[in-house]
Amino acid sequence: MPNYICQTCGTQFSQSAAPPDHCPICEDERQYSYPNLIPLPAATVERIAVAVAPYDFDRIYGAWWERNERRLHD
């Protein structure tokens, strides 16, 4: 069984057959603020992409409800 990591805050969850329904850290109203909507610099995004490239995953969970899950493969 895989470990799931919240793509928003980095919290690692225990091994489970399915991803968690929610992240308690991200559900805290103090987690979100206007600065979280400011895009990262391109160099930072590239560094993150390189860092996660070795990991096999097919979904990305975001911080906002309308951006909650994106399937990378069908």
C-alpha cells in the first residue's frame, strides 16, 4: 500500500489502500490566505518537478476545492 502526501502542505499520511478524504492541516482556515494564490517563480516550479520526478503518482491534490484533484494518467 502506498503512502499519500498532501501536495498542498506536504503532510505524509500512513499507508492506506485509498488516498485520504481530506487533509486536517489544509482544512484549518489559517492555512489559506491570499499569498497562496500568488504563482511560484518558474525556477521554483522546475525544481519541484525535478524533486518529484522519481515518484510514481497519478493524481495531484490542490489547495482549493475546484482544484482538488487532477488525474495525470487515464
